[in-house]
Amino acid sequence: MKQKYDTRCHIEGFSPSGVSVLRSELHDIGSIVYGRQNHHITSAKIAQKKLSELGYPAEKIELVKKCILNHRGSQKNLRESIEEKILAEADALSNFENIAGIFKAAFVYENLDQGQAKESVRKKLENKYKQLHFDTSKKMIKPKYEAVMLLLK
């Protein structure tokens, strides 16, 4: 789903570097291999290793790493490049396509009860909406955001 939003931003002309698919596909790989905690760091290391093995230019590898390291909204890292902003944007937007997964994480991994999970999911989605950089993204996701806020009230 992230690639859907990442590609949409790329098509709208926001990403001139051509790294959108690479960063979209690799940015969460560390959470699969090593777990969610610090997955931005482990994902960047995996991306660097794999892209180097595949012969990508160092300049592109560094940009992909920077995008991965700065994609998490909870880290509050400064996103300097448009590519970093697009990945963070796609990551935030994809949460609105995976509300069931966010609830699952709240129940299974955070061991929250129903009321706590509801509040946790509401806060997470509220934060994700506030983190959006582009007005087009806010406009696109606003109906889903308003609907979920109404349901989780």
C-alpha cells in the first residue's frame, strides 16, 4: 500500500531521483528480519548491503538510506529532501488502508484491552494525519480520516 501512495506522489512530479520503488520496498524490511524496534536503522543497513551487492551507485544508496532512516513519524527526524518527505508521507497514508492491522498490533503486540486499543489507534491515526506534508495528501485522505475519527470517538 505504501508503494501505491509513494508512486502517486512520484507521478505527480515530486520525486525526481528515481528511488521511489527502492525506498518503498525496503523501508520496513528490518521489521520483518529483526522486529519493529529501530526498524528504520536495521532497514537502512539491509538496504545499503543489498543495493551495494546489486551494484547501485553510492549516491542512490545514500539517498535510499536517508529516506529509510527518516521515514518514521515517531522519530521526529528532519526530512530535508523531497524523497524523504514522500516516503514519510506514503508511510503515514498507508495507515489509513490498514486500520485492522493497527488494531491487531495494539491487541497482540502491545497487549491492550479494547478501550485502550481504540484510544491508541485513534491517537496514532490522528498523529499520522498531522504529520502529512502535502495538501494533496490531506485532501485525498481526509474522508477516511474523518470517518475513522467519528467511529473511534
